[in-house]
Amino acid sequence: MQQQTDNYIVRATGFDGHVRAFAARTTTILEGIRQSYDMWNTASAALGRTLTVTAIMGAMLKGEEKLTVVVKGGGPIGNITCDANAKGEIRGYVTNPQVHFDLNELGKLDVRRAVGTDGSLFVTKDLGMREPYQGSSPIVSGEIGEDFAYYFVTSEQTPSAVSVGVLVNPEDRSILGSGGFILQLLPGTPEEIITKLEERLKGLPQVSRMVAEGISPEEMIERVLENPKILSRLDLEFKCTCSEEKVEGMLYSLGHEELGGMIEEQGEAEVHCNFCNQRYHYSKETLENIRADIQNSKK
């Protein structure tokens, strides 16, 4: 039996099959990333919202398919980059994790100010074909949820409601709750169902509060859908694909001359993985051995 985790996604349908839904909890994964980077509150909220949507989009894939999401809003946190696949493996980072502002006029973390509104959201899907699928849409609010909703309707022609949130402890910056849901209307959904769904959404508390208070993804589905039917559950885990072998492969790919220049100028090399904050250090001796291997392979 597979071990259950705190971080997972449920897939469901409701309103007699006219609406499909995904709900996720990503709290402890985001907390692990926050600790790794000593991330500040507003940056955590921006990353957590993006990570939750990316995880759900990964759950929409099949087999070995995977995707990368990049949010470039022009704000002080820089880019937000997240990866996910159909197996529930996710990872993500922001360019500048030490970003925080005072609460906005609604008393919420000012994600819009951190992300910025001058840019675009990019989605690249590796579907196992010759060329990856690439889609994009303009940043419309900088709040992440609305930006993804706009992406779904313009790039994938799927009307969607996206509600994601992160609740951060102001005392120690720890993540109290991270998660959310995506609802998508299937073709031919009657207007009366759309109206009912909108009314249900209006009556919901903040999604970050629901997650922090222990409301499970299944319970979120029950609150937003009429006649919900849970179809599947997918456990999530943070998984980085970097490794010493990959880094060494990259060094070999530099070639004899470029590696020689690196040894001459720097005397050593350090490669940093943005996703997991792992650092790979290579001494001058190791670099010279790699360079010698490259030279010998040409003989």
C-alpha cells in the first residue's frame, strides 16, 4: 500500500458531469522550499500559488508527460519557475526569495506588487512529441489565480475558475496553509449550472484559510461542487532532477578549450541548482581530470 502524504491532489466531477475539478494541498512542500531558501512571506505566497496550479496542471497530464511554468511579471521577485509531471513530482523557485511587503488594502499579502503586472505567463508541455507545446498569456493581475484563469481560457480554450492561496505565519514565516482548486466547465454546460457554481464560489472563505484550518482537498470539492464524484487521488512530492552525473555531463559538454579557460580563470567550478539549492563543487584537479578525459576521447 502506498504511503499517504499531506500533499496531494484529488480529481472530481460535479453538477452531473458538467464541471471537472481538481483540489490540492501543497503546505509541507512549500514549507520545505521556504526553509531551504529562507524565503520571505510575500515571495512564499507567490511561489506557493504558482506551485499549486502547476501541480494541478501536472495532474492533467498522462504517463511521462511533464510541464514547466514560468511567470515573468517584471516585479521584484523576478521570475517564478515551477515544474510538474503526471506522477505528482513538483519543484519550484523564485529568482529573489527575500521579498516581502506590507499587507495590501484587503489585508492580504501583496503578491501583485511582488510579481508585477508587466509581463506574461509561459507554459511549456513535454508531451512526448517532436516539439513541446508552448502557450502563453499576458499577466492580467499579478495575483496568480486570475492570471492562470486567463491563460486557460485564452491559450487552452477552457473556461476555468482558479482559486489558490497561501497563509504564512507572520511570526516565524512558516507556511500555515498552501493549496487551492481549479474548476473547469466542460463544453455545453448550461447557464443555470454556471450561475449555481458562481453562487457557491461567492460564499466560500479564503482558500488559504480553509487549508490552514484543515479542510482537505476532498472537502473543498464538496463545498464547491453539486453532486461531487471523486475520481482519483495523486500524492505530491518535491523532487529535483539535478544530480552529480548531470552536472558532470554538463562540464564534459563544455569541451576541452572552454574547460581549459575555466581552469585558467577560476581554478575551480561551482554549479548551483536553483530548484533545490544544492551546490556542486569541483576542484581544479577534478576539472583537469575531466579535461584530460575529453582530450583522450578525441584520440
